[in-house]
Amino acid sequence: MSAPELRIDQLTGLPAILAPGRADRPDSFQTRVSEPKGPDNCPFCEGREDRTPPEVYATRGEGGGADTPGWTTRVVPNLYPALSEGAEAGVDSTSGEAGAFASAGDPLLQSRRAGEADLFASRPATGVHEVIVNAPRHATAMAELDEAQFAAAVETWRERMRAHGEAAYVQLIVNEGGGAGASLEHTHAQLYALDFVPAAVARERERAGAYAERTAGGSLLSDILVEEVRRKERLVAIDEEAALICPWASRSPFELRVLPRTATASFAEDTAGAAMIHTALRLLAKRFDGSPELNLWIRTAPRGTEHFHWHVDVASRLSVKAAFEFATGVDIDTYPPERAAADLRECL
Ligand SMILES: [Zn+2]
């Protein structure tokens, strides 16, 4: 493939441009912008439980008290939460003043339009923001965890997502590497229990529902999976529980998607996929001689949604978004998913 191609993602309906010709040296990627600092002073390492807020959940083999060593996975409130817990006094969104930027008698100050609340809508961002420490030892990438520890981490993600099942949407994410937004390098996930459904998720819900209606109950994700397995070119791996593909409309080089073999609405209520998520991260680490900086996120059914299918997406930070991407919301991917899948199959 040489001519640029516009592709539409089946799940989101969002386009991406594949432009392999734009990469001058298409095989060279910068995988890290920051180097790990090591376990000294790391608040997530076992034995430093007093450096975090008190835990809200942990898995422990043999007893042991809260906030003491001996845990397998540990969950604490985020020290710098993006959401505040509990309803707080409403923010008065109509009291803004032009202040020093306007002089007395300025006609702008006479206008009542600025008093219309819907022009400057605001309300408290409420919800829960938790950190899930994926392992007691100082690993900087989930790819480094052994199978049992990896499975324990994913089961804890599910446990916490179930614990916040009353939220409108529960977003679980992993950032690995400073260049991917991780402020602490010790492997951890973050959970955001939101009181609204984000637009990107609502869009996917709408498309899954419309597909079910159009096909008399068909499953969009199942049909994609059947077709990807048949075509093979974007299929990286498959086991009894899940498949790993490079998505048709990949937005960045080596984007990966884990799909359960039986399409299920809720990630938290399912048990499949941990081994394949592990495979995805290990293959990236092998392809790039060490884990690239990356973001991982789970897309799962909003509360009360019937037609939806969970999947896990992984985006490696191998390219930089520039003005075109911010201006249009359309990403340009210089490494076609077929080529990325072929590379990763060689790492199996
Ligand atoms: Zn650590």
C-alpha cells in the first residue's frame, strides 16, 4: 500500500488516515522519552504503605492487616484526584465578571448575555478516582509481570469496576512511561467512576445498538472478529478466550485491540482476556527491545447498556500528534496495521 487511505473504525465510526509514505524511516521509532528512576522512594513498592492514602482494597494471601506488607495487589485513592467524591456545593457559573479586562461603562458589561448560564456551563466534577497498584515489586511495565501476577492485577481491575457499578461509566486505564503520562513509574492502573457517559463511549454504544437493530440482534464485535480471523492479515494471536488484532482503522503505529471470543457487554462481569492482554504487552516489548511508552484503556458497557461489547485498546507512543490531528480529530498513521500485525506475529 502506498497511496494514502482513509479508513473508518467499525466500533466508533471515526476515520483515520493511513499514510505509510509519510514515514521517512518507517522502521525506526522512538520508544521512550524518559528513563525509569528505580525503586528508591517509590510510594507503590511493598513496605512503603504509609506513603499512600489508606488502602480501600487489597488482595492478600495470608491475612495481614490493612496498609501492611504481604499484598498481591493494592488499591488506594488517588492523592491528586481528578474527581471529587460526594456532592458538593454547586459552582455558581453565572457570577463571572469581566474584572480588570473591562473598564466602567464598557458596553460589554451592560450586556445580560454573559448572565445566561448555558453559555458557561459548569458543575462539580464528582466521582471516584482510584489507583490500583498492579504488583508489590517495582516493575515499570506490565509486560514484566509473570502470568499469575498479571492475572491478579486484571482481576483486581474487574473487582474495583464492579465495586463502582453504580457509576454511569467506569473508565479504567494504564499509562506506562513518562511520555505517556505516567507520573509514577511503578506499574499501576487508574479507575475513574464517572457520573456521565463520555461522548466517545456513547457513540460506540449507539453504533453497537444500531447494528443489533439492523441485523436482528447481531453483534458488531463478533462479526468483526469472524471477519478478522478469516482474513488473517490483521490478526496477531488468538486463544480460547480472546483474539488480538491491529484494528482496521488504527490511529497510530502498532495500535492493538483485544477482543473477547464471546462478545460480552461488561468487562467487569466477564472473566476472559487477561492472558491476551499480557500477550499484547509482551509482544510490543519484544518488537521494540523493551516496552514502549504506552496507554491502555478498557472500553466497557455503560451502566444499564444491553448492546455493547467490551474490548481493550493499547496505543504505543511511537508517534506524535500534531496540529492536523488536534484540529480535525483525524489521526494519521504512518505504519499500516497489516504490517504491524505481521511484525508482531514474528515475535510470537
Ligand atoms: Zn515501586
